[in-house]
Amino acid sequence: MDSILDTIKKLLGIDPSYTPFDADIIIHINSVFNILQQLGVGPAFSIDDNSTTWDEYTTNADVSMLKTYMYLKVKMIFDPPLSSVSASAYNETIKELEWRLNVAVDPGKEES
């Protein structure tokens, strides 16, 4: 059972025991959950601390794509890359993941 907050902190390069930025990161995580809901990927959901796990959000066995999407979206808000090339690469990956997540939840409505 992985903590959502701790997973994202680790991917951001922040030790899970280091808590000064937790409130900021939680706000960004909750914003991404709102985006996911609007994309039709998941239910209304939010976290308050590091006790909430990925299993509470989804029972999907493969949450890797969700974790990557969440990390990249939070990274672009919380600690965007200084290089425009890196930022562009992140944004392209985010767009692809949004498309793939949409297809995963509604495979009958692929883009033409």
C-alpha cells in the first residue's frame, strides 16, 4: 500500500520524512485529482496527508500511468524544469498520458 503523497515526494526527489513542502504538494496533487475526474479517469478524490494510498483511489492493478501522470503534473507546477526543452518534453508526455488514460477508461471512443 503506497502512500500517494510519499510516492510523489519520492519522484520529486524529496525524502518522504521531509515535510515542510507537504501542504504545497498536497494542494497540487488534489488539483491533479480534479483534472483526472474531469478527464473521466477517476472519481472525485482528495488527500489530506500521507495516509491515503493509491489503493483507495483505484483498484486498477496497473496504476503506473496514473503515478507518472500525477508526478509530471505536480512537477510542472511545484518544480518546473528551467530548460524549455525539458519542459516541452514533459508537456508532450503529459498530453500523451492524458490521451492514453482517456482511452483506458473509454476504449470505444478513440480519436479519429
